Amino acid sequence: MLNFTESNMAESEQRRWYAVDDGVIGGVSQSGFRVDAGAGCFGGEVSLENGGGFASMRREPNGFEPTLAHSQGVTLRVRGDGRTYQLRLKSSALDEASAYRVAFTPTAHQWETHQFTWAQFEAVRRGTLLSSAPPLDPHSIHQLGFLIADRAAGPFLLEIASIAPYSQG
């Protein structure tokens, strides 16, 4: 579990996140990640220039994979800006350019809890659904991240209080 409200987490957690923005295809969107006031903050600006239009952050799980593997999904505690984001999970079942995603649109300026079962995640490669991909196996997760690609230019900010295993009942 990642709980950004723990004060001892800020510096070490901030170093584990890195940006993979649309500069990889010639775009100029920019994003960053910081831990501030008890939240992980994924923010920046999406630009549609040069065929771009997305920004993302990735994190190596570093030790919480076993708790995800034995759960029924993921719970996020987030505060957004009304834009649509994706939680993305990299899996050894897919190639490096692919991921499992689930989209969510947090209400602007309100803390919310979003719960996603493994069955809600869909396999994609550069935004295209992979119909022949196997269902997400939580034991195969080796990376997680967030992406914004809502085809709208402008600033964005997603605050994350926690990322935790989800179990019904």
C-alpha cells in the first residue's frame, strides 16, 4: 500500500516516480510528480502541439506487489480537477509498449475513493484495445502509473492520498 499521508514517505517516494510524456513522439506536454501536504501530486500541462496530447508518470511497485496479487483489485483515494485519468498497470503478460488501464474522472476539488476490480482493467497498446490479450493477472504486475490523454490542452493536477489493495467483503 502507498499512503502519501505518512510523513516519512515524501522524499523517498518522490524519487520513485518518473515522467513518460508525449515528447517520446515529438509532443511538448510536461508532467511531474511531487509529494506535498500528504498527497502524491501528478501535475503539469497537456499540449496538443506536434501530434502530442498525453502525459504520464510511472512507478516501480517496490514491495507492495504481494498485497496487490492477493487482492481483488485496487482502491485509489484521489482529488482531481474534473479531467479523466487512467490508472495503468504494466504486466509481464504484455509487451513493454502495452498496459492494462482503467479510466476514472474524479470530481473537481473533492477527495474521492475509487475502487476497481481486476476485471475492469483492459489491455491497450498506445490507446488501442488489445482484444486478444489475457485478463489481468495481479501476480504479473510489475509497474503502475497514471496517464492523462483526454484530448484537451491545458494544466492538470491529480492528487493521490493512497493506492491500496481492494478486497470485497
